[in-house]
Amino acid sequence: MENLNEKLVDTHKYSYESVVISVQERLKKRQIKLGYEKGFNTYVLSLVIDFYHIKFNEKYAYEHVIGKQHHFTYSQQFIDFIVSEIEKAPNNFVESLKKSK
């Protein structure tokens, strides 16, 4: 079990904030304009995490538990997933996530 946890920590290197920055950079590099005035930010990331139940998918998220504190780190695969989902419909991406709430 410990080896699996160590492996997940190695593969899930991105903090919440660094996911936002990485996605922003990837979108800019690919010249994809998100149809949301404020662009890809922490609000949009929280919509993605809730909509796709990311915290329950260890391929994308790893939960660190220290005492009573819990925080998550995220994988490169998660960043790839977000960018590929946005690419499908950049103009309606945020609206479709909001409607599902």
C-alpha cells in the first residue's frame, strides 16, 4: 500500500493553483479562448472538479491526509483532461458546467 501511495504522490504533483496556471498556459499556447469572461480560474476549476467528481478518481486526484487536514494534489492527466474537454466546446464549456449544478 505504501508503494502505491508514494507512486501517486510522484504522479500527482500539481496543487490546485498550479492546475489553474498550467491549464491557462496550455490554452494560451494552443490559442483556445474559453467562452468565459474571466478565463480559466479557480472558480472554473471547482466547477470541473464537482461536475466530473474528480476527487473520487485517483487517476486525477490524490488526497493527502495529515491528522484532521485533507488536501488534494492533481496529475498531469487531469490537466490534459481539462484541456481536451475545453477544446470540444470552448464557448459553452463553463455554461454547461454551471447548468449541471
